[in-house]
Amino acid sequence: MPEIRNYTMNFGPQHPAAHGVLRLVLELDGEVIQRADPHIGLLHRATEKLAESKPYNQSIGYMDRLDYVSMMSNEHAYVLAIEKMLGVEVPLRAQYIRVMFDEITRILNHLLWLGTHGLDIGAMTMFLYCFREREDLMDIYEAVSGARLHATYYRPGGVYRDLPDRMSQYEPSKWHDQKAVDRMNENRQGSLLDFIWDFTERFPAHVDEYETLLTDNRIWKQRTVDIGIVSPERARNLGFTGPMLRASGIEWDLRKKQPYEVYDRLDFDIPVGTHGDNYDRYLVRIEEFRQSNRIIRQCVEWLRNNHGAVMVEDHKIVPPKRESMKHDMEALIHHFKLFTEGFCVPQGQAYAAVEHPKGEFGIYLVSDGANKPYRLKIRAPGFAHLSAMDEMSNGHMLADVVAIIGTLDIVFGEIDR
Amino acid sequence: MNNIERLQALQTRITEVAGSAIQSTEIEFGELTIDLTDDSLHDVCRKLLSGENFAFDTLIDVCAVDYLHYRQEAGEKWDKPRFAVVYHLLSTSRNQRLRVRVFVEESSPVVDSVIDIWSSANWFEREAFDLFGILFKGHPDLRRILTDYGFVGHPFRKDFPLSGHVEMCYDEEKGRVIYQPVSIEPRVLVPRVIREEGYGA
């Protein structure tokens, strides 16, 4: 009898299905996984330590770069933690804008997840469809902040500026003539809110398209049904949050259970799975598309009818308008102090969490009363999810590892920080 | 009952159950923190998970804090042990949060692992070990997690410079990647200041 030995295989870090820089050391018995040991940290940038050396406002940009597919949600947790310690009440319009952009971000994130997860397990078309819709959403990001990805739009005390009245338009070029450009600009004639409204009109039909391609697809179901089952008890014990926890049958959503901003005024439902496998996680996220769309529509309606400030007036925290700086001595002093020193946050510790598209994204802030955080800890949902990789993939085939990585919805920016 | 009253009720219940294990409790910014002695952590955590009135079924986060320079700019000195390990607990069934903090001495930075109570502690404890050098007794696989293979030191300690000790580059002559002492000078763009309350008002 020849000796039978387990086979150890290296997966990644440069593998297209590793979603970034995941290195997995897999111990295989034939084609069955005995042990999966993820090696992370290849994208570690010490964000938390960098934040300790900068005034509070200068770290907002770092938050975008954590989970770089759901930028504004990261910012949201960070500014919430600061506002909690400063005791700032954000104007209502800013709260609606934040909620609207959180949900736009959720759609952005889930679109990328669906596209790449589909691509990983053999559905090429999904990738192209999803990126088509992402384009519109990133234009919305750009219209409001000037950047398509790393927005730095949320600030302690509100949002950086109000929504623009005019949507940017395409111009003719050697690739697109006037006629093509007119067609592309059709839904860009009005304000940003009109453009978002137009998107929400179209989007449910697109979700139906995705479902036509995947939900009853035999290949899709063979790759996802009964793969990576997590029981509700295990899901809680493993620290799962967000869609990962809900797919295991636990109705837990911070937007409903511990509402922040204006979520308690909005009407939406929480999808919950029953089985806790890859397919249920897919169904939960698909339903979240529709629910987010509902929330965005309610926010647009409110924002159309209600105007007002989007930032608090307290110039100890928020810089005054640039024009007033030119003729008002007080404003000039405030401006100078805020940009050379920043604001001091009262001594103490606070934890603020948001329902991030991936789960609970939390910021634990320790302040000693200085103008910089004393310690900033980022609680990334993907970190807890990936640590369950070993348990989820144990006993599955090698090809299922890719399906499980896909369903975890991991992004290395937040896991490695 | 509003949030604060619920937290006060929880505070009393924990004080009844844990008794002498508690050093102090505090409600701040609508959050409850309990400071435990390091030898009682494991027992209390088990009660927090299984106790009917607690049911803290999810360990949201574990992290370490280095208090070495805490309020240094205000001219104050930190009189408690240098490190703290902070646990954020969540009860999904009772919809409540709790923060547990344990102080550990610099000379023996050891606490009991809670991995047998909450599996999610696994990587969080590895991270605290990697970045702060806190040792978790009973952890089955306490390896570095975020830093490079063969990294020396614990980078998130306050006495570890932001720019690090070594830098990496490709050596043309040797034909491989080498480590060498850092060539960049640390610089402070905005100094750290602590202003008194109501400064400039």
C-alpha cells in the first residue's frame, strides 16, 4: 500500500478569485478541504495608527480607503463616533442625505459583489450588467463630491455641501457624436435628485434581469445551494453580522434594531434567509437591492420638499464659508484654527456602528481630549467573516472554496486596514 | 425603559453577579463599560454569554489600547497599568451592548483567551497579539496576523515610531529584496495639543 498523505496547496495572493490579496493555505485530502488557513495582512497600511497622528478631519479620507467599494458607509461610522463624543446634533436634511447615500452605497457594494461572485463561479454576463449600473451610481458620487470613489463627503456635523441643482452632462467627442450624446444626456437634464429618481425607476427592472439570469439557473444553484451552511447559533458565535447573519435566519439589522439618523422614519423590510447557505445569502442580498431602492425613493421625495442646512452652524467644529472669511475677522480665526489644529474631542471612549453593506462596521474611539484620536479601532465586518473561512469550507470540494470566498463578500481594504 | 435606564439595570445585575471581580463601572456617551480584574475575565465572560439576563451571544470586537502617553500633553501621568484589552459584546436577543475592559501590566501582558466562549475571538486576539504583544492564555494558534512574515516588534504600541524601524527595497547586486534601517525622518505636521474645556468660546 502506498502511503496516503494530505496535499497542501497555496492559493493566491495573486489569484483573480481571491478578491484582492488573500493568500490561502489549503490542506487537501484528494479534492476535499481538510483545513483552510487564510494569510491576511498583505494590504495592511496601519490606518488606525496613521489616524492617531492626524487631526480628526484629516482621517475621513482614510475611511474611504478601508472598504473601497462602500466608501461612504465607512465615513458614516467614523463621523458618527466623533459626533457622539462631541454631542453634535446633525441637521435633518443632512441625515436624509446620509441615509440616501448609505443606501446608494449599499447598492454599489452589492452590485460589485454580485458581479464578481458571478464571475468567479461562471456567470460572465453578471459582471457586465452590474458594472453598467455601477456607472450611474458613481456619477452620483461624483456629482456630489467630485470623486467617483473616495468621496470624503461626510463630515462631523453634517455633509460637505448640499446636493447640486444640475447634473453634469456628456460632451461630444470623437467617439460620441452629438446624437449619441443627446441620448446619453436624456436623464441628466434636471437636478441630481431627478437623476437618482430616474435610476430608482429603472433599477428594479435590472434586478429582475439579474434574477432571470441566476435565481433559477441550474448551474448557479448547483454551485451555491447547500454550500457553506452556517447555523444561526454558529453565525452569532462566529461574530457574523449583516447579510451573513440574516441569511442564517436571524433578523438582526442595526437600521431597525438600533436606528441611527432617520432610519426609524423610513419604511423598509429586512430580508431573512432560512438555510444559511450561499444561495440564501445571494437571495438576501438581492432583496436588499429592492429594499435599498425603496429607501432611496423615500429620501428623494423628502429631500425634494424640504430644504435647509446640511451642516451645523458651530464654527468650533465646522469651518465657516470661504466668502465670510474674506471680510469677517472671527471667521478668519475659526478657519485658521480649524485647519492648523482642528477641534478637540472630549476625553472618554465611544463606539459607533452602522449597518454597513457587509455587516456591522464600527469605530471605537478613545480620546484623551486632544485634537487627534488617542486610539482608533476599526471593527471591520469582513475580518470576522473571513476568520470563519476554515469552518465554512471544511469538508467541501476545492472548487467550493471560490464560491465561499465570493459569498463572504470580502474586501481587503477593510480586513487588513 | 429608555436606553440609559436599561443600562443602569444591566449595571446592577452585573455587579450582583460578578461582585468583587469588578473594579469599576461607568456609563458614558450612552454606553456601559465595566473594568474587570484580569484573573476573573474568563468566568465573568462565561456568565455574560450563558446568563439568562445577559445573553451576550456575539463578541463584536476585541482590541488592545496602549495608555503609555495618555494625556501626556496635559501634563498628567497615567496611574493604571499600561495596556488594556477591550471587549465589545452584543446581545442580539436582548438588543444591548456592553464594553468589558481588562487592564494588564507591561511586565506580564497576559490575559485568558475567550476563544472557547466566542469563536470570533480567534482572529481578534491574534491581532491584539500582533500589534500590541498581548498574550492570550489558552489561544490555540497565537500567530502574527497582519504584519509581515518575520516582523519584529509590536507596531501599534505608542513607543513604536510611525515610520517603523526597517524599510524594504530590491538590491540590484544581491539580486533579492533586502531590509535596511529606515531612511525617512519622522515629522509632525500638526502637533498634538489638549485644550481645556470651552477653549476659545
